[in-house]
Amino acid sequence: CRRAARRITVKAGIIRSYFVCLLISILAGCTSGSGSGDNPSNQQDNVLRLFNWNNYISQKTVERFEQMCQCRVTQDYYSDNEELLAKLAAGATGYDLLVPTGDAMDTLIRQGALRELDKSKIPNLKNIDPGYLKTKFDPDNRYSVPYANTITLLGFNREKITGLGLPTDSWAIIFEPEYLKKIKGRVTVLARQRELLAAALKYLGYSAHDTDEAHWQQAKTLIIRAKPYWAAFNNTSYIRELAVGNLWVAHGYSNDMFQAAQDAKKTGRQFSIDFVIPKEGAVLSLDSMVLHRSGHRPDLAHRFINFMLEGENSAELTNLTGSGNPNLDARPHIHPEIIANPAIFPDAAQFSRLEMLEDINHTQRRLLSRIWTEIKLR
């Protein structure tokens, strides 16, 4: 009887121990933060995962944020919005923050891929110039906070082009044969359908995001007429080619032209690289910080956004890359020569001639693809 009683006592103790362990496991699971990621004290996964353009944040800035939040920042990179969207569509997940441009924002919002922002966690949002808020792609800024901007414009070798007496303030220099014949083989244009079409449309007097098929056909004719004079369609190497003197004119991005100008100066070239916004107008690309739905640490993402909106942190990006900056609090910390450059910080009159590209529908994409094929085959 005593052995039987002892077996019952031991069995009861085992059962009690089991339930105690089970309760501890449940409580630990509730505090681990592995579900929604809203618990900022999570030490097992104290990592902010950022999907960003390459070289689009200073390493010093990253290190300061890591020190402040006692976390790590990991980054993956994409070269354009098409790559960003394609990787997400192929199943890339777990990113807390993305930095897409406006036309990609349309797609991400339509797909329901983004988390809404908690603006109570972003008090530094007050630092953003109101002119960059309430965009067409996110009129209430429910999802996006402006990060930086670039302008698609003309970069050129000042000595060569002024010596030839060619205009530097108009898209005419890349579209008109009377000018192109003097610089044949020394000109490149972007290999991006919408950017090149937008330049042609602006030169013809239309909106950059005009979708009238007849206007697109006019732009195609203009491009095909100019194409024999161009050296290449080029998205990246034009920076180096301008800096070493192989190219005299390039259609590209303001921050790339800034880099080319810096490289030419550092290497002691006997020429300088300038860049200007054409008088007909140009494309403004606004990159924004957004939270992806698959991210596990929205708490860190909000802290990072607010951190990047501090003037000194935001200014480091512009001083590094020459990007435009929508953060008013950053202006005192930006190098004076960058602030004074109207191709990076345009005045009100120039700004009024800038347009952001908008998303286009499936039918328009098919037409654009067909036009692009005709351009490349001619």
C-alpha cells in the first residue's frame, strides 16, 4: 500500500512539474516578440532588415543608429524599382523597411504590401518640407515618409560643350541632329523606358506622365531620329565615362552627375562636369521610407525613420551622394556648395517644372514595351 501510495505521489509530482514547465514555455512565448515584432525588448532578433538602393546611406549613420538602439542593421540592395518589385513578387520577405520611388509606391500600395505608419512614433516628421508631402501616390502619407530625391537631367563636360557652342539648358542637345552631329558617339541616354520617354515628352511640350498614344508615338519618332548619334543606352557606367572624359553629354540622375563631377575633380582632370535641369522640365524621383508587411520589427523601423529625420543624420546622405533632401532640418548641416547647386536644390520656378512619374496600367505597359522594342531594333 505504501509503494502504491508512493507511485501515486511520484506520478502527481511528475504531472505538476509538466504543467509548471508548460506554463513557463507559454509565458516565454508570449514575451518573445516573434509574432508581430512589436516588442522592442526582443534580444533574440534585435535586427532591422533594410532593403535599399546601393550606397544610399552613410555607414557612420548606420553605426550611430545601431549604438542608439542596441540593435543591428542588415541591408540588401537593388539597382532599380523593377528589381525591387520583382524580388518581392518572387517571395523575398522579412524586410522591415524599403526605400521605393514614387511609381513603385503605387504598385506596393495597390498590392497591400505595406504597413500603415504610426505617426505618433515619428515626431520628426515635422522636419519634412510640406512640398514633398501629400503626393499623388500617398496623399495622406499613410505609408510613406520622404527620404531623398533625385532629378533626371543632363550632365556634360563643360569645356567640350561650351567650346562647341552647344546649348546645355535644353533636351535639344540629346534629340536634335544639328547639335548631335557635333558630339556623335559622345552621348548616352538612360536605358529606362519611362525615363527616356519622359525626356522626349517634356521636350515636345507634354507632361512627363502623358499616356496619350499619339504623343508616345511622336516621342518614339524623336528618339529613333536621335539614336544613331548616341553611343549607348546606359544606366550606370556613364558616371565613370563622364569623369574620365570619354563622354561629353549624358542623360542621367543628379546624384550620379554629382559623383562624376567629384571623381573628375579628385583625379585632377583638365575639365569639369556640370549638370543642369533642362528648361523644358524634368522628372523628379522621390524615394520614401516604408514598412513592408512581412517585417518582424516595425518598432525598430519606426525608430529608424524618426532617427533619419534628424537633421544631421539626413544631411549625411546628401553630403555623401549629392541627393536632394526634403528635410528642412538637414539644410544647416549640408555642405554649402551642394545647397547652392540648383540642379540638386532647385528654386521655386525650376521646381514647378518637375514632375513625378505615375504608375501606368497593364495596357499602357504593353504599349510601352512594344514602343521600346521598336526603338531598340531600329
